[in-house]
Amino acid sequence: MKQSIRYGSLIIIILLACTIAMAQDATVRQLLDEAEILHDADDFTGTMAKLREAEALDKDNPEILWKIARAYFDFADQEEDNLDVQKKNLYPGFEYAKRCIELAPDVAGGHQYYAILIGRIGEIEGTKQKIENSYAVKEHTVKAIELDPENDSNYHVMGHWHFALADLSWFERKIASIIYATPPAASFEKAVEFFSKAHAIKPDDIRHLLWLGKSYAKLDKEDKAREVLKKALAIPATTDSDKSMHKEAKDLLKHL
């Protein structure tokens, strides 16, 4: 009799634990869904708040980790010329992306934001670090594309990778040749290819058209550059980052 009671109690405890776990999973999923709605509305502060709530419930969830990394990048991206804002957000964001790929190496978002954040960190730390980080940027972006081939941002990152390395000055190339026996091979033609692919997937994203225009300008294809820059300006600017890109597109058009 006592054994039956103990067995029944154990079943009840297991069922209660399962119910609690299921309720927690449902809450985490709801918080992630709410965070995504806020992210799509460019409410980055609200997005981070929801993600922090989810993190408190499930700190090792890969989706939460890479989306927090993305949220940090979004904050940095709004003030690209503010070094303090960059440092405040890029470094902790990178740690979240790094933790994501350590826990879940087959999650595309982790590789995507690992590449994006380590690339931006290289840019703020100077030429040597930018070049040293370039191989990691390419490695993790290629992996992200393999895992999620319909994500436009991954192709944009590869386009930016080619643009930045193709645009190195003579002095920067000398530094690259010291760091690597064979510096990374890149070209503006490849940049055009990747930015075009990103634009084809998401045609209403200003950044794809801006960088496509910049790439055409580097190749002295001014008519093409004007065409895509005008398309970029026709897309409404809804965030500070969008407004900054509009300004850059207008300035570039004046010099073509």
C-alpha cells in the first residue's frame, strides 16, 4: 500500500514538473514572438526587454542568445559614428553570438551575428584587427548561408566583406601581406554579386541598394550606381540608420 502511494506521488511530481516545463516553454515562445514583432517595428529597446525576460527563464536557449546578439548590433547600428555606443554594444553582443555557436553550432543566427559583430569590432579596432578578423567573418558567414540560404543579411555581409577588402589602401595591403602570406582575395565585382543577391531576396532594404550603388561607383559604372541609389532613396527611412543611409546615398549621388 505504502509503495503504491509513493509510486503515485512520484507520478504526480513528474507530471507537475512536465506541466511547469511546458508552461515555461510556452512563455519563452510567447516572449520571443513578442520580441520579433517589436523588432520588425524597429522598437529595439522593447525587443531587448522581451529578450531579457526570456533569458531569465531559459538562459541557454540558442534562439534567445543570437537574438540578444542581434539586439546589441541594432543599438550599435543606430549610431555608427559614436565609438562609445559601438563599444558598449558590440563587445557584449559578440559574447552572446559566441555562446550561441558554442552551444548550438548548427544555428544560423549564431554564425550570422558572430560574423557581423566580429567584423564591426575589427573596424573600430583598426586596420590590423580588421584584417585579422576578416577570415572569421568569411568563415562564419559562409556557414550561415549554408544553414539559411534565404537570409538576405548573410549575402550583404559577404558583399561588405568583398567591398572592404577590395577597398584597402596601399598601406593597408602592406599590413595585410605582413599578417598573411596570402591576403584574402576580394573584388568589387564579387561585392556587386552578393549585394544583388541580398537585394533580390529583400528588395525594400535600403542598405542593399546603398552598398550596391557604392560598389558600382568603385567599378566606374556611374549609370548603374545612380539607378540603384535613386531606388534606395525611394524607400521610406523609418530608423536613424535608414536616415543615415539616405544621407550617404544623396551625398554619393552628388559626386557621380
